[in-house]
Amino acid sequence: MRRGPRVALVLGLLRIYLAQANFAPHFFDNGVGSTNGNMALFSLPEDTPVGSHVYTLNGTDPEGDPISYHISFDPSTRSVFSVDPNFGNITLVEELDREREDEIEAIISISDGLNLVAEKVVILVTDANDEAPRFTQEPYIIRVPENIPAGSSIFKVQAEDKDTGSGGSVTYSLQNLHSSKFSMDRHSGVLRLQAGATLDYEKSRAHYITVIAKDGGGRLRGADMVFSATTTVTINVEDVQDTAPIFVGTPYYGYVYEDTLPGSEVLTVVAIDGDRGKPNHILYRLLNESDGIFEINETSGAISVLQSPALLRREVYELHVQVTEVNSPGSPAAQATVPVTIRIVDLNNHPPTFYGESGPQNKFELSMFEHPPQGEILRGLKITVNDSDQGANAKFNLRLVGPGGIFRVVPQTVLNEAQVTIIVENSAAIDFEKSKLLTFKLLAIEVNTPEKFSSTADIVIQLLDTNDNVPKFTSHYYIARIPENAPGGSNVVAVTAVDPDTGPWGKVHYSIYGTGSDLFLIHPSTGLIYTQPWASLDAEGTSRYNFYVKAEDMDGRYSLAEVFVTLLDVNDHYPQFVQSVQEKTMVLGTPLKIEATDQDAEEPNNLVDYSITRAEPVNVFDIDAHTGEIRLKNSIRSLEALHNITPSGDYSWSLQVQAKDRGSPSFSTTALLKIDITDTERLSRGSMAAFLIQTKDNPMKAVGVLAGVMAIVVAITILISTATFWRNKKSNKVLPVRRVLRRRPSPAPHTVRIEWLKFRRAKAATKFILKEDPPNENCNNSRVGVTVPPRAPALPPPPKMASSMVAQQTVPTVSGSLTPQPSPQLPTPKTLGGPVQSSLVSELKQKFEKKNLDNKAYV
């Protein structure tokens, strides 16, 4: 019978405890694929636009209290998301890139004001096809022997794509597949010589192949995208000894005059290796020994007569000269044979004569491209030289008269008749940009005759231009300055690049690129750089831009120059006070400060000077023109002196302070400043008033003191609860139910002893009235109307405490629940009196609320 009431009592106490306990809030776990809850297994595509609403945190509080949401990140990582603390809406604020960061760790939390629950979540960043293939190990320049078999593998290109799935797979192809001798494996990137195709160094020494690397495609920002990249493979063909020697100046005719001495040179046979990449040496020999009448020099190819012409029985001798290449040991030697005709003559009555295809000719013209290969023969010139005499009378030398070292003539010595060959000696000197027309004289002059008969022919070579020059800027960099208020489409600077080539090769196309080029355009033909039509320049945001300009010809040859653009600051901002009407308290001997800021970028536009434009009476305050500090006149050292200055004996003054920048034209702004004056003796009479005055301009100081007091109270409560828990745990027995009383500590009563200054607002406002000034030349936009300064609002009521929290609190122990006695009703704080105290507290509250709003704006 006794246990029944005791059990009922315990159950009653338990119900009271459960009714008063405050349980922590919690998130809803809605599982995979949900867009609200606790972000469990949440994933997000990397191409999600910044500013998108991507998720909604959702939770509840058991007691139904209002809850707030928060999200935070490790300080070493980016803050990718932001959350609405009231509704839990999560917004993407940073661009995602799976290739750089494939998962994001964040801490989400939910709070009901008393309890905070935090969870660590991992957000997976899924791939989008936003990367293009990139070729590795560029440039691709390879050497291939000309005798490589058809179908052979030549080279392997490789491209990488950082995307995953189909967007990361790469296939290869050739741009001009049908006109190429090459083929490419689309999966491996192996380049091969097509079946049935051959390479020939003599026909083409280099091949240029464009390879395309393409990914498998994928989704990007809601659309199917396929990215590709191109590169050029340069195949240089290496010469192989596969061509027989070639004779130069054929056919060969020689003449022996009756007065020619034995051992004299008749003519010279010239042969060169047909493989011009790595030519071999040539050896000469006569196949028919000509009965010992003629011989040939083994290395030079010069044919000489060994007997006197008077002893010769025939008029014409037919010789055969064989040339052989000197190869490495074990390699077969290439050979060639040419006939040589030698005629015996004995008169000297004809000078050398030049012949063209249609007969005698003394001028030969040719058109050719500049910079031909070294050793190339000018095949467009069909010149034959002949001396109809016989023997030594028909022997003459050939040489070119004109700019030296450019061409050489073969043969240099002729007997009777020869085909004239002109060979390129200095390719660099054959430059269209230096000289469009090359003129030489071909001179033939007899060697061993007393008459020295000679003749000349004009050689006129018209050079044709090739694209052998790169456009060059007149300067490596360009510097421009432009006012920040320049309208869109304004000219900035003109760049100039010159390409000496002619025709389409000499046309220069301009373009710009770089991080600072977004606001600018360039005319592709003139090089004039101007701002975008929509561009709005602002020196306060970005005062300098630099980017690159590119000058490019039609074949892709280009050069770069750097452009630096500086925005000239324009005085386009007014000085701004924090408030147009300000109330401040001044302590005798201590200055107070008023401050205005100017958002212009450069001096002197952002330098502010201060002045007092109106005050009554006028002989009370001084202001520092540069710092804005306001002081009492040196003659005023006590409140009694102030009392004597004003007829009404007031301690409150109103000033009109002007902030004016130093720009041209200058701008100014005014503010109304209301000053209450006291001294340190009056402040010392009340600690509360002193504290309010000291923290009037720094409301965060008051908040810090309040936070410190609350932290101490919380720490003491935790220590008491911990000690009670461990004491009950060590006893290892159920303790009797006790009644524990917890009283909220009431602040110690104190008497506010402060004598406030007389603050006559209505009278001060009617005594000092601002009139609207007419517009001045400085474009002052600050106008204060005739208004009475507003009264400070009344102090807010003290915060309401929940009746259940004030009435009863429960402390859990090992033995059960301990119920404290109801704490006595807290005394109602008295309303602070006095107009000055109300004003100070109101101003402190307003500044504290303004700082909170500013801090929220940056979150």
C-alpha cells in the first residue's frame, strides 16, 4: 500500500522532466536521389550553373522550436555552397570542376537556438563533357627513309582527355584522308604508309599531315557536346642512295685545234649524285681508251688531248665517259654513261655565240620563286654557247658578271660548244623583299687566242614572292591610357605589324587574347583597339588591363606584342558620411571624430577635407581639415565657460560639417552633427553612464562584455552538474529523491548615480536650422532640409522568458529526477531615465543593428 503513492510520485516527476526537457533537432534522411534532407549520398554535375538552387536542408525540432541551418567548409578548401539559414535552401556559389575536385566535404548543422547538431557530408561531383582532347609531346617531327615499305608503321600520336566515360575516350583521324599517302588507326593513333604508296625524296622532301583527335561526346549544360583537337605531324623524308648520277651540261662537245698542244684540256664532263640528300663522290673514266689520244681526270672529269692535232687522222672522235659513285664498302655503286663528241678544227675566225631555242640570242629571261634549294639548276634557261672555230680557237671560258656568290655557271670552260647551266649557289641572297629583279651578264671569252674574241648575254631573273616572312610589330609592347568614363566603342590604341611579303601573304590579321581582353575589341585589318560597345570602365574596380595582340598572316605565321591599358581616374564619387545626421557626446579635453569616405581610385580625387560650414555660436569648435577631429576652442576648458557662451546655458550644439574632395571638379557632402558635452567629473558619478558613453562608438565592446559574462555562467553550471553526476555515480546506490532549488542569479542591486547633462532637443533644433543651399560649381549633392533632429527611440522591452523555463528546471541524477523549487519572480529592471541616457542607449542599439546587417551582407 505504501509503494503505490511512491510510484505515482516518481511517474509524476518523470512526466514533469519529459515535459520540460529540450531535445536536440535532427535532419530528415530521405535517402539517395532526394533533393531535401541531410544531403546523404548527394551528387551534383560539374556543369551546374553558379547560383543554382541545388538542395534543401530539411529537419525538425521535437519541441517545434524554430530551427536554423548552416553549412561550413574546411578553411583550406573553397566554400562551394551557401545556405539560407531559415529555409535551408543550398545555393551553388563556386564553379565546379570534377577534374580538379571530384568530391566536396562539408559540415551541415541544424540548431534550435539551444542545441546544435552537426553532420559531415560528402558531395560527389559527377562528370560532364567539358574537356577537349590534348595532344602530348608536341611538336611531332619525324624522319622517315624514302625506301620505307608500304604499310609500315611510321609514328604514334597520343591525346588525352580528362573526362570520364565516352567523353574521355579519344579516336584519331586524318583531316585530308583521300589526298594523303598515309593512314591512321582510329583507336591507337598509329600512323602508317598506305598500301601501294611510296616516298620519294627527289619529288617531295617533306609531308605535313593534320591529325584530328575527337572524344566520344557527352552532355554539357543540357546539350550533347563533342570536342576535338588537331595537330600537325611533319614527316621529313630522308634520302637513300637509289638514284644514278646525273650529268650536267649535256650534250658534251669538244674541239681540238691544230695548234693545240699535247696535254691541253679539251672539255670537262660534270656529273652529280642524283641523291641530293647525302651525295656521294663521283669518279670518271673513259670506256673506250680512244687509242691513247685522249684521257680524263678521274676526279675532275677534265678530258685532255695527248697527241698533236697534226698527227690525228680523223676529224671527229666519239668518246664514252662512265661515272661511278663512291659508296661505303659492301654497297653497290651506281653508274652512268654519257657520250662525248670531240671535233678537230684549225681556224679562229668566229667569236663565241649564245643560242636560244630559236637561234642566236643575247638576252634570256626567267621567272622563279625566291629562296630556291641550294644547288638547284635554273631549268627555265635554255642556253647554248658555241664557237665555230676548231681546236684552241674554239676554247673559251664562261663566267657570270654581276652580284657575286649567288649563282655559278657550268661549265666554266667550253671547247667549241656546250649547254650552259646556271646553278644556285646562295639561296639566302635570292630574296624577293631585297630585290625583285636580278640581272647578270653571261660572258664568254676565248682563252688561248690572241684575238680574245668574246660575247655577252643578259640574264634577267624575275623573282616571285613566297610567304617567308613573319609579321612583326613596330614595338614589343604598347601603352595606352583612357579615362574611365570613356563611352563604349572608344578608341584605345592602334597597333601596327608589318609583313614584307606581297599579295595575300603580306596581309596581316589582328586579334587579341588574354585575361584582360574581355572589354576590348581590335579591328582585324587596321589594328585599332577599342572598347566593347557595352563596356563600362571603372577605375575603382580595375584600373589596369594587360593582354596580347597577335599579328598573323594567311599561313598562320604570327608574332605577339603586349598591350597595357591604364584607366585614368575621374572624380565621379561624392564623399559619403556614415549618417547624414549624427549624435555624439564629447568629453571636455577629448576630441571626437567625424569621417567621410570617397570611393574614387586615385589621389587627389579620394582625398577629403573637412570644414564647419555652420555653427551657432561660431566660436566654440575647431575641426582638423585632414582628419575630421573636432575639438573645443583652447579658450574653453570647463562647462562653466560653455555655459557663459550661450545665452540659454545649453550643453548641446548642432554643427553642419562639410566633406569636400580635392578632385576637379570637386564634390562635397554635408552632415548634421549634434554634440552633447560633459566632463570627466560628471561621468565618474555613474559607472553605467560612463560605460554607455565609452561604448557609444563601439557597440561590439558592449557585446563582448555581455558574451564574457554569459560564458562564465555557463562554465560554472557545467562544473556543478559534472560534480553532482560523479558524486552520485561513485555512491553506486539510489539516492532518495531530493528537491534541488536552482535560482536564476539576480544582478546585484546598484544605484545609478549620474547627473545627466541638460539636453534640450526641441530648443536646440529650433535654434539651429539648415537652409537648402543653391547648386554650386563643385556639384555638391548633399542637401539637408529644414527638419527637426529625430528623438532617440525608447529602450526595447526586456526579453520575455518562457514561463516553464523560469518556473522550473530539472537536473538529472543517478537516483532519478530532482525537482527544484520554483524560483522567485525576477525583478523588473527599471527603465533608464534621462533624455541623454536614452539617447546614448538608442544610438548604441542602432550601431549594433547596423553592424549585424553589414556582417550578414558578407556571409
